[in-house]
Amino acid sequence: MAYSAQQSADLATQTLILLADRPQDLAQFMEAAGLQPADIRNFASRPDIALFLLDFLVEDDDRLCSFANSLGVRPGDIMTARTALSGPGSYGWEAD
């Protein structure tokens, strides 16, 4: 499935909502982002949050598969959405 920038941002929003129900993953995300609990609301309004969230998912295969399953998408769809936000080649992959 091809993702537009808006669809990718929507998927990232769903990811953020899902993170709220997964304390261990949320803690890992906050640590990776250097965030404190009070920072989440401000961070959630940043324009680059979608890319950062999708990057967080693709960094770990188990996490990627778990979130993809919960979101009802294929793991590759998350990478496709990430690429729609940042452009091909931005994660070390070249465009076809």
C-alpha cells in the first residue's frame, strides 16, 4: 500500500495512542527521545513527531511486528509510511 504524508501522520498518531497503553514501550520511546513525562504533550504537537514515532518502531523487529499487528497493518507498511514522510534513501534504503 502506498501512503501519503497525511496517511503516514495518521498512522503515527495511532502509534502514539497505542504507546499510551504500553508502558514499557512508552518508557523506551521516552528514553530514546530524551523525554520526561511532562514533555509528552509538547512533543506530541511537534511536526516531526510522526517521523520520530515511525523511526522508533522500525528500529526493532519485534516492536515493529507487534505494533504492526496491533495497528492492523503489515510491518512493511510502517516503513512505507516512514519513507512517505522523509523521502526514499533517508533510512539507508534507495528508491526502487
